[in-house]
Amino acid sequence: MRYIVLLTTILLFVAGQAVGAEKSTDNQADLTHMELEQLLDVEYVSAAKIANQISDANTAISIVTADDIRAYGYRSVAEIVNSMRGLYTPYDGSIYYLGGRGFGRSGDYVGRILLMIDGYATNDNIYDEAYIGNDGLLDTELIERVEYVPGSGSAIYGNNAFFGIINIITKKGRDFNGTQVSGELASFGGKKGRVTYGKRFDNGADILLSASALHSDGQDYYYPEFNNPSTNYGIANNLDFERSPRLFGKLQFEGVSIEGGYVSRRHANPTGAYGTVFNALTWDWDTNGFVSLKSDNNIGSHVKASSHVYYGYYLDRTALTDPTLGFIHEHNRGQWVGGDVKFVGDWFDDHKLVFGAEYRNDFEISFQNHFGSSDYSRETVSFYAQDEMSVTNNLKVNLGGRVENTSGIGTNISPRAALIYTPFNPTTVKLSYSSAFRRPSAYEQFYHDDTQAINPALGPEFVTSTELTVQQQFSRNMRAIASLYHYQTSDIITSIPLPSPSLLNQNVNSGGGHANGLELELHRLWDNGVRLHGSYAKQFSTDSDGLRMVNSPENLGKINLTFPLLQNSVRTGVEVQTTSSRYTEKRMLVPGYTVANLTFSSEHPINGVSASFSIKNLFDRQYFSVAPAGLVQDTLRMDGRNFWLQVDYAFK
């Protein structure tokens, strides 16, 4: 603890010393190298699908830029979003999950937050999972920025936009302007190589191509719950290996863009999860791919149109060692195609109208395991509309909704309303209300094995949210945010045992609860390159029985400080994250923890060479994550101090 106090004191001292004249903002600057405060006056295509200013969004958006990603050594989307206000990313030994705003059920796939890459929804059609670890589709070096829009967003996006939207904006070829090769070394035998080519040509065409491969030996884990001779005294040997190749490409020309990505990540699971044999080979092997084509056009003096078609692919090749059946495989595969068209019009004074339609065909939803195989499909048709009205110069009203029909599920309507009031220029007050849904994933509804029964009558989950946000712009380089929110959930999908004599479980709509929370955030930057970002979230959530939600910390605190050293040749990034106690699945209270990370990175390439070095869990703190219900363990110990080194070389 004394190390954390010392480190916090150093952070506050450095921040207090970093004073100077404020920077001016260049609206034409490359967004990759802009700070959050500079983005305030720059138009962007946000996760709300409307070109707008950040201050006009319905809720307070969090943004992590490419400069932040490098300064703090983020190696995955999980690390990026874990730095954002009110979010946290539990890990079960193989998969990263995402919690926030009082809801972080252990073992729950990231299906209640919609994850997009340049507007393409990446959640698969088997589990509705968004992949944020090394199973994600992007290397972090390809990310320009990540936007998180909290609050239910089904009014525009429909399914999966239950608690919020995360949109990843990728870099352009011109950001590399040549070929870059990269090599990485990490603790536990981690190695990674990457080759990226990017170029903007004289005719305006912009191309980005990238390929990478990650290899990690992992480490041996000790689980006291298995400490007996028949299970190797609780030690899982050589069962943390990982392989993850990636491909990504993007071409933009005259308002048309095409991009695609591929990742195939195989990771051994050392935990003996879900009744598998402990210290025997079990792996999760996820393959994701997509192709997306977009076109933006002005079709009149008052109308802009955006059309989008896409194809997605997912394959889960789980392999496990069953106590009775031995080594068996499971293949679950999904494919989908879809398209949407959106119009933005300003025919009427003081109104901005957005309306559109989307069609999606999940033409393959296939399950194959030891107990048999089954195939399903779904079609979804959606219509949505939104009107942003300027009532006065300082008051805007935003009204919108979406009607969505899915075969076998039915029709759902999601409304949203917001007031955005600027009593005076540096202050913005936002009050929003929305209702969202999440249809059951194919896995929840149709998957069957010897422990789970099919329930075709399973219905959607629902949430209503109310949020009050105040944004205060103290100066060009200093901004504060405060948010109060209330969530009410119903028909949450849970698994219950069927009546005797059946031994099966079945998913039903029986859960619910509510959450109340407060979030605070402060951003500050100085002209000498120092940047400070801090956030605090207080959240209290209870389930339908009035009990505190599992894996829901009441307090989350984060401090990020980055500053240059050695005559601006090296940048230092210091990150401190505090998470309070949480209840486990067995209703035990796991202690809170504080973890610090330290990163050094070169500010400018020297003869084309740049480098970055990170120490994660700097003070080697022992801390635990809440284990999912399907594990013998109630908690899982997380990694101690570990290292990562990256060296890049750019060919121009």
C-alpha cells in the first residue's frame, strides 16, 4: 500500500508542476495525434451514427486515442476499455469479459455491449460475443481511437446495444506512409511479429494492409481447489499457451471504403472449467472474419446517404477432455450477411433528421458436438428514425426509436429521448431516457448438451435507463464530467434446473434488478506534453432478490498520467487502477485491489526505429478475479508483475 501512496503522490506532484500556456487546436490536424480535449471541436462519425460534435451526444462519451494507446502500452481492446470510466474487464483464464454500470456477471459474454469496427457490428451470431482480448480482430497499432457511448443504444443499433456501444476507428494508410515491421517479446514466452503497409496515393486512394502473429507459451498455474494427488496437486502444466494470427485490410477511394479482418486465436484453458478433466488439454479456438463495404454520397443539397453491406463469419472449435468421453471436439459455426441504408437530412430549419433501414440474415447457425448437430437461421428487419431539434440556441431535443423484427423472436420497439441544454457556453447539461433489448443468443436458445435443454420460447431481455450528465469545459485543455444514472433490467436470461427426474438445466427469462451510479471524470493537458486523466465510478446494483449483484464492484478509480522525459525523447505513461470488493458466485466477498502499470516509449523514431517497454502490475500485487459459475474455483488469481517490449522499424 505504501508504494501506491508514494506513486500517487508523485503523480499529483508532477501534475501540479506541469503548468504553462494552453495549446491551440488545429481542426485540420490528424485525429490520431489529437488529445480528447482537441477532439471537442472536430466533427466525427461516432458510435451514434451521426456526424456531430462530442458535446452534442446524448451521454458523455469516453475516448482513448492512438497516443494514449502507445503512452500506456495497451496491447488489446480489453486493456483500452479497462482504462475507461466505469468499465472493467474480468478474465477467466481464457476469455475476457466486460462489466460496467453495475452489471458484470462472471462468465457472461460481452453480448450486452455492442462492439463495432468502423461502424461494423463485430458480435458473432452464436454467442453474441464481442472479442476484446487476443481473440480480437485488430492489433492496437491499427487503432486511431476507441469511443465508448454509455447507456442503452437500441434506438439506433438494435440488438446488443444493451448497456452501451464501443466503436473502434481504424487508422488510414497515410498514417503509416510506407512499410512498418514490428517485433515483440513478453513474459511467459510471449512473441509477436507484425508487418503493416499503408499509403495514400496521388489519386486520393488510401490503402492499409497488415498481418501479425502472436505466440505465447504461457505459465503454469496452481489452483488449491484441485490440490490432491489425482489432479497433479492443483498444478496445471503447459496449459496456458496461445496462438493468434491476424489479417486486416482497408481501401478508401472517392467516398467508398472496403475493409476486412481475420483472426484465429487458440488458447488453452488451464482451469478445469465446466467439468473437464483438470491438467488435461482443453482449448478455446475462435476464428472471426468479416468483409464490409460502405459508400457515402450527397444525393441533394439537403440529404446525405450512407449505404453499407457486410458479411461475417465465426467458428468455435472447442476441444476438451471429458471425464467419461475422453478427448472430444465441438464445432459451432455462424455466417451472416446484411445491409443498411441511412439518410441524414436538414430540410427543415432547426431539425436534423436521421432515418434508415437494416436487413440481416443469419443464414447459418450451426452446433455440432458429441450429442449431435443442429442448424438454425434468423432474419432481422429494422427501421429507425431520429430527430434532433434545436428548440432555442441553447436547448436541443433528441427523439428517436427503432422497430426491429427477428424471426422466431418477434417485434421489439426501442425509444430514446434526450434534452441537451447549454445554460452558458462552457457548461452542457444532458438528460436522457432510453429503452433497449437484447434477444437471446443462439447459444442461449438452441444449444444442447447433457447439461442444458433447448428453450425455443426464450424471449429478449430488457433495460430502461435514465441518465443526467453535466460537462464543464473549464478551458480549452481542461474538462470535467459528472453523470448520475439509473438502470432497471427485466427478463434477464438465467439458467435453472428442470424439475426432477430431469438432470438438465434450461435458460429462462427470470432475472432482473436495478443499478444506480455516479461517475466523475477529469481531463487536463499542458503545453509541455503532460496529460492527466482521472475517473471515479460509484455503482450499486441489486438483483431481483434484493442481493448485491455478483462481480459488481461498488467503486472503480483510475488515474492516467503521461509526460515526456530526456528532452522529449522518451514518453512515460503511469496508470493506477483501483477496484473494490466484489461478490463471487458463491456469495463470498473477494477483496479489492490496486494495480499500477508503467510504460516508456520513444516519442520520435530514430533512423526509423521506435520502441516501447511496459511493466504491468508494477508492484507485483496479488489480486483475484471472480470465477464463472461453471468453474470449481470461486476466484482466479491474476498475473503478477510481467513485461512487454516492442521495437518497430519504418521503411519510407
